[in-house]
Amino acid sequence: MFEPVVATLITSAARTVTGARSLWLGCAPQEVQRIYFANHSSHGDFVLLWASLPPALRKVTRPVAGADYWQKSPLRRYLINRVFNGVLIDRERKDLVDNPLQPMLEALEHGDSLIIFPEGTRNLEEGLLPFKSGIYHLAKSYPQVELIPVWIANLNRVMPKGRILPLPLLCTTSFGVPLVLEESESKVHFLERSRDALLALAPEHS
């Protein structure tokens, strides 16, 4: 069982390279089931967010990731399946009958917490892209699960697109106030409200 050792090495390296600071601004790192939703500018986003959690929370928190990227090599498959215990989503699915959220719903039903990126793809621009509807459907299916906005600052500069080795720059992960889907709240309003809650954690908006 080398996976715990590998996980420790990865989290230590992530914190060392980025000088990562975890700012729990609107909630505490409690052992409750949560969906952490964050901005997405780098393939390292979920690694840094996962590394920012206390060890007890990492054990029950699973990053949601694209199968097309993480299944490309034996090393990636090992990391996402054995070390991170990720939830893989088929972004290139041909069968439109299948529910793309099913793997996430099964993880939540099992009691796991999730790390998701509602923009749906890496955003190389400033600000946030419009949110996909998945976060709304997850919140509607599991209203008892806390939704925690997390702003990841500076990681796009540490690992810009195309760069192999990271730059040693300071990063922060800012955890905001839990969100709850209000009764009868529309999908459009909830997506806008959750996007605003995440954007409010960005340094330029604080």
C-alpha cells in the first residue's frame, strides 16, 4: 500500500511549491459531507485544493475529473484511481441516454464529499465562465450536502498552460460561506448566485 505515501509526497510538494495558504473565511474544516466548487485555470487545481484540506477530510473528499485526460497513461490512471480516488466523468460520451452526473450522484450517495469545477473547462481568462447546470442538479438531489465555494488564487501563474515545471509562487485557497439551494429557487438564479459567491472570494473582488 504505497498510495498513502504517494499522497503525502504530492500534498507536501504542492504546498511547498505554491507556499499554499488555506483561508477558511466562511466555514470551518469540519467532517461533514460537502461539495467544494472552485474556479478552474490549471490541471493542478484539484491537487492544490485537495492538498489544502486536513488529512481527515482528504480521505473522504473525491475530485471530479475528466476521464479523457486522466486515462491517457498508466501513471495518470494510477494517480486518479488509487491516490486521489477520483470520480471520472466521460466528457466525450457517445450515449446521450446516460446521465453524466451519475458517478457524482453515486459518490454522494456513498457519503463522499466532492471537488467540482462548475465552469466545466479550464478558464485561461480573468473572472469566471458561466456555470454549467451540474452543480444545480447535485444540490437539488442532495440538499443536505453543504456547497462550499473555494477560490484558488495564482495557480494559473504557477502552472500556466504548456509549462512542465511549476514556478514557485504563493497561492491561496479561500473557503467561503456554505450555500444552500433555496426552496423553489430556479436553476438560473441558483447558478448566478453560486457564481457570485465564488467570484466574491477572488482577491480583486474582496
